[in-house]
Amino acid sequence: MKTLKLTTGAVAASLFAVSAFAHGGATGIVKDRMDGMSAMKDSMKVLTPIMQGKAPYDAEKVRVEAESIGRHAGEALTRLFPEGSMGKPSEAKHEIWTDWEGFSDLAEQLHAYAEGLALASGNGLMMADSGQNAGMMTGASGSMMGAGGMTGGMTGGMMGGVPGREELAEMPADGVFMMLSQACSACHTKYRAE
């Protein structure tokens, strides 16, 4: 019995060591946010080939991964960046705190798009190939790209803010995914040190 406890303890210690090494020795809130970013990255790795048509479309998988991203976005993300939580091994740029409003806006956009992708997961891809998701080119509402297309017609439109839940839910999943990806990229470009 003692051997089992020792073995379990050794396994737990080694898993902790591997996790700490993967995050450059991060602890506390920095480790928490790195873990959240890793979870979102893992979901993006699952979603990207699906959205590119390189993997079969699976609406349930899309929904699950979108929900995972959503759990780590918005307020769940911003609360992991208290003032003064930068420095190695953190990859956070000082601009997060000097442009808190911009950072918070991108975190909320990420949350909205993740939620929208989960809602749109049943709509399939805009460009359905060889009958898979037939009819999805027009989205659930019957118009190209759902409610008004990518360039306008949505509440707020693409140029004037984040579309609402209803508009996102009507779009093809890959259209929402594109917006989600752009929010990730914009945040990394502005607020993450490479």
C-alpha cells in the first residue's frame, strides 16, 4: 500500500514538473493564464483543419471546442491579468495594462465569437464540398453568410463592432471561426511578446 502511495506521489510530482517546464517555471496567476491560453490553442488546433476542410466537419466537435475557448475568454481572461503580473516567464506586453480597454474589448470579442461559433456549429461550412453540408453556402437564414453577409447588414456590421448572438448563430461556422481567429491574432499581435 505504501508503494502505491509513493508511486502515485511520484507520478503527480513528475506531471507537475512537466507542466512547470512547459510554461517556463510559471506559477500562480501567470501559470493559470498560460494554462488557459494553452487550452484555447489546443481548441484552435482541432478547429482549424475542420474549418479548412482538411478534416471532416463534426458539428458537435466544433461546438465543444468553441465552448472551451469561450470558457477562457472575456472576463475569465481579463481577470488573469492583474496589474503587475508581467515579467518572465509571462509573454504579456506592458500594453495590456496601458491599453486595458483595448485588451478587454478583444477579450470580450473572443468570448462573443466563441459563443457565436458554438451556436453556429450546426450550420456547417460556407463552402460545402461534394455534398457534405449541402446548402450551407447560404447559411441558416438563406442569405449569403447569414444575416446580411460579411460586409454589413448585421447589427453593428463587421466594420462597426461585433455582430450579435443572433447574427452569429445564423452564419456558417467558418465565417464565425474567421472572426474568432482574427480576434486571437489581433490580441497576440498587440499584447503578446513573441
